[in-house]
Amino acid sequence: MRGYSLDPHPSVKVVTEQYAVVRIPRVKRERVPANNVEIVENLEQAVEKSDPKNHLYAAKVLGPSRSSEGVILYYILDMYNHS
């Protein structure tokens, strides 16, 4: 997985691409709060834990990153099981 720094301060931990299950009310979201993200080991686990009827989707995310408002976010890079 590649790492990125989304915070301009050099001492900030590098964010990474990870697989996750995200709870979102609608599929067309670009970012989600950290408390709506469950990081998992791999894509297979994310798909297994997903449940679109309950707004849980398998995704590849980038994060964590702090927004200008101080909220910890993950950016959705790809969604895998939405219909």
C-alpha cells in the first residue's frame, strides 16, 4: 500500500490506502468520518462484512486525515459492492 501525507506538518503520521467497511447513507460520498470506518485486513474481509441494506459498503480508503475543522476523515478511493 502506498503512503501519503495530507497534512502539511512534517511530523504528522503518513496516511495509507487501506481496505475498510464504511457506513454511509448514500454511495456517492468522497469522504467519511473515522467513526464510520472499520479498517479490515483485505478486500475479501471488507466484502464479507459489507451489508448495503444497512448502508455498510466495502471500500478502499485513504486516511486517516484531519480536515480543516479538525475532524478525522477517510477518503473513499473505490467502492466494491454497491448496486
